[in-house]
Amino acid sequence: MIYLLLSIFFSAFTVSFFKIFEIKKVHTFQAIIVNYLTCSIIGSFFAETKLWQAGLWQADWLLYAAILGCLFIAIFYSIALTAQKISVSTSMVAAKLSVVVPVLMAFFLYHETLNGLKIFGILVSLIAVFFISRKSKSDPAELAHFWYLPLLVFMGSGAIDTLLNFVEDKFIPPFTADDIVTTAFFSAFVLGTTVLVIDSLKNRNPFFAKSVLWGILLGIPNYFSMYFLVKTLGAFPATFIFPINNIGIVAATTAIAVLAFKEKLNQKNTIGILLAIAAIVLIAFS
């Protein structure tokens, strides 16, 4: 269980960096790009097939890894914006509620059954997303302009989970999850660098040196949050691990947001978080 606790800790720690970026005036997108290079380098040491080996780049799943890389950087940036513009807790609740999306996709693509409890859990999760996206009358008016961010994180994270499930079902073994995820990290780095170079040439935006330092610091917990989750899945069933992992991350992230960043949850957001936990439990035990 130590691996599971470490995965929860590193996941909550990772999203907390985005609030620090806001305080320290760190260029978030630049730091995210460096973060994925850091994840790729660390992952290449743990993966059985190294990034520089030809066999990896000839694998059947390479296209899916590239798509995962695109989703990784897009949704990670959306999580960052949600943490900065709305709240840290909202960003993680939206991300972890995404367990609903692969459940629905399994029903439509693989014809898995949906019982009453699971359907009820899905409905509760959708209500939870609505509540965590709402602002109270006392919240700053500009928050209304970012209502779509939690929904984007919810759908995008669900798409990542769905694609990961598909890749795991089709291509593991002979390759391992570490091989595929590390390749996806590197794809995210390549995509992000391409976007950054085009933006710099077009708008002459500078690259800030401190983005490198903060990107490395972000990449370390980001990689190990997934590394320890994969290790946990090797010892326990996924149906047992994912709900506990998601609930643990929601609880830990909310605690950090309230204690470290003095975030105040309005009544609607609190209801949303409680509904999110209930939805995860309902889906897990259905």
C-alpha cells in the first residue's frame, strides 16, 4: 500500500505547483514543456525499452502514444489554468471524476453492462461537475469566464484514461506501461516545443531561464505519481486501486488547497467535492 500512498502524495504535490507558478510568476506552459522532458528522461531509465532504441519507434502503438502526448500536454495545461483561475481542488476533482468517461466508453465500445448503481454513480458525477464549476455570488466576477475549464479537464482526462485502457488491452505485453507512457511524455515534449518555437518566432516571446528549474521540479513528482500508480496496479486489482487513488487525491488536494493556499470553498464547490467522492464510490462498488 506504500506505493498507493506515494502515488496520491505525488499527484497532489504536482498540481500544487501550479499555484506556486502563479505566485512566483513562472511561465506555466514553458515549465510544462520542461516537465515532460524531465519525465521522459526519468522514464527512460525505468522503462524496459529505452527511448533511443529503434524497436520502440517501430511499435504498432506509436501513433496512440503520440495522441496521448497531445492529450497529456493539453489537459495538463488545462489543469494548470483551472488551478490558477478557479482553485487547486476544483482542478483535481474534475480530473479524477473522469473515471466516468472510460466506463461509458466501455459500454459503447466493448458492450460492457451498466447496472443501476453504476448509472446512478455516473449521474451523480455529472451533477458534481456542475457544482464544482459554479461560483457563488461572493466570488470574483471574472471566474464566470472560466466555467468551461473543469468541463474540459473532465472530458480530456477521461479521453486519456480511455485511450490508456485501449493501449493496455491491445499492446501490453510485449511492451510495458512504462514504455508507452514514457514515449507519450516525450511526444508531449516534442509537441509543446514545436508550439513554443512557432509562438516565439511569431510573437517574439522570450524563454525564461527559471522555467527550466521549475519545470524540472514539476517533472519529478509528475512522473513518480504515475510510476507508483503503475507499481500499485501490479499488486492489486485496478477496480480496487483506482477508486481509492482518486478519492485519496481529491481529499489530499483539497486539504493542501485549504491549508497551504488558504483557498475558500464556496457551498456549491463543497457539495460538488462530496458528490464527486460519492460518485467514485458508487462506480467502484457497482
